[in-house]
Amino acid sequence: MPVNSSSSTTAQVQINLAERSYSILIGSQLLGQSLTYQQLPKAATALVVSNTKVAPLYAAQLTQALEAHYAKVLLLTLPDGEAYKDWQTLQLIFDALLQNGCDRKTVLFALGGGVVGDMTGFAAASYMRGVPFVQVPTTLLAQVDSSVGGKTAINHPLGKNMIGAFYQPLLVICDLDVLVTLPARELRAGLAEVIKYGPIADMAFLDWIESNLDALLAKDSAALAHAIQRSCEIKAAVVGQDERESGLRAILNFGHTFGHAIESGLGYGAWLHGEGVGCGMVMAAHLSQRLGLVDLSFVTRLTRLIERAGLPVKGPVLSATDNAGRYLDLMRIDKKSEAGEIRFVVIDGPGRAAVRAAPDALVREVIDACCA
């Protein structure tokens, strides 16, 4: 059933990881409230890391709220975009920390989308061998996926997210109000990660997304609140069982093996991460069907939903001479690859996912069928 458009109170989702447990707060008017941050550890200094797109919109609100708790609140503004999720940009965070004499208790705040969150988390994991950090995600994709679960990384020219660390935040603050300024393309990209949770874990949620997609695209706050909360609940349950992706957590990468190949092959930033994942889910669904795990009607249903969300469902051509071969080469560098064998997240029946290998010939068929 579609949700009603009414203002909601703050919801809380818990990530249970023993002494590394933390809360995800979901609601309105959270970012600029000093009360939001009152339970964080005391420190002399806080460093807010943002980017050129988000800082002008929200950095003043956040720094003002933090000034109630920290004697010194610094702001570092990074260039915006996936192309800057690299070693050179990461060094700017270390430069700011060292130049300002930041100590082990300094708290870092990641104010931005997945790129800012990943880099700030990696910097926090590395500086003085670990300082506390807080995620304040400002995109739908970051709120439902990248800010939750402690995966931090930068890209390498040869592979996406290949250099990083597992490092959990102290708190995740999902303020619904920041999504008002989110560009339509970024919203659609975030919906890819929302849609992902249905096929891998909760078909009732997939039913709900189909019924409420128009409300989500219209940025209805009640619809977004439910989508974010349910996505975080599913991710929290998986991460709580497998923090370091030794088994179960890999199912959260549904669509990502194909999607990362698209991002790397086109050059970081040509397609948004969620666009690659959306298209990647279509390709992974086709692979699942060719492996005999789901029927064609499931593939068609998922493809239609992704297309309705305004996401690409046809993969780009990465090589004029051997397109499938180029995809395979890029996917062999993926983190899920083992001894040169590509491991794919497939749908093992609606609402269940599994990690499987597949013959190159079969994968080539899927790529040829799914590329423009």
C-alpha cells in the first residue's frame, strides 16, 4: 500500500557489532540540531569534510550545531565527483588534520555523498591509526547504502574501491530535509540501491517500491523515510552477521560486479554509481535466469522497475573489438574475484541471493544481450 504523506518522527536503526555498535538516525531537522550530537565523545576539535556542491548548502548548519560541543570546528571542502575519489584528494584530509595539530580524539564528520563518506572514513581509519568519525550523508544512495556498514575506500585507475579499510562510524545521521536539494539524477541513482534490497532479501519491500515509486521520485518525505529505514534495516541485519564481507555480506553487491566494470571502463564519473548498479542488476538478473535460478518474468519485472526509476537498463559498449572481453577483464579485478574466477551475486529465487561463479561463455552471452 502507498504510504501517507505525513511528517514522521525520528526513527532509529541499530547496527549490532559488539563494542563497535552504533545507531542510524532517520528523520527531519537532524543535521542542524546540536542535540543530535550530544552523545558523541568529547574532543577539542571537529573536522567537517564536505565538497564544493554540498558545503555551500549545509556546512554552516552543521558547524554551528557542532560548536556547542567542540572548541574548534574546522571545515575542509573537497572537489566534487567520483573522479576525485583518489589518493591525491585523500591527502588533503591528512594535510588539514596535521596542519591543525589534530589529535587522536579529533572527530571527523563526513558531510556529503558516498565519495565524501568513503574518503573521510578511510582517512579516519588511517590517521593516527584510527580516530572517530560520523557519517552525515546528503544523498539517497549514501543514506541507504554507502554510509552504513563501515566500508571505506578510494578508487585506483585499475579498479573501484580497491584501496580501503573496514572502519565503523560512531553514528549515521540521515536527515530527510537534505534530499530536497538532491538533483533528480542523483535521486534516481539512489533508488538503484533501494531497489536492490528487494530481490536479495525482501520481496514485500519490492512490492512496496513498485507501488510507491512515483512518490519516491516526487521526494515524498514519508515514502523516503520508509524506504531509507527498511533499506538500513536489511543492511544492518546483514552487516551484523558478517561485518568484513567473508560470506553473507557479499549479497549486498547485487549488480555491483557488472556496475563497477561499467564505471571503471567508462572512466569514473561518466555514469553515477547507482546508474552502474541499476544496469548491473539487469545484467545479473539475466545471468541468474540463464543459470536456471529465476524465470524470465522475474527478469522482466525487475528490468521494468529499474527503467521506471529512470535508470539505464542497457550496458554501454566498452570496446569496439571485444566488448564482452573488456567487461570480463575489468570484472576479474573486482574484489569478489577469487584466483582469477569472477564471483557474481545472483538471485537464487526471488528474495534470496547467492554468490556464484559462471562460465565465461555464459557471461559473454549476457553482456552481448544486455549492451546497447
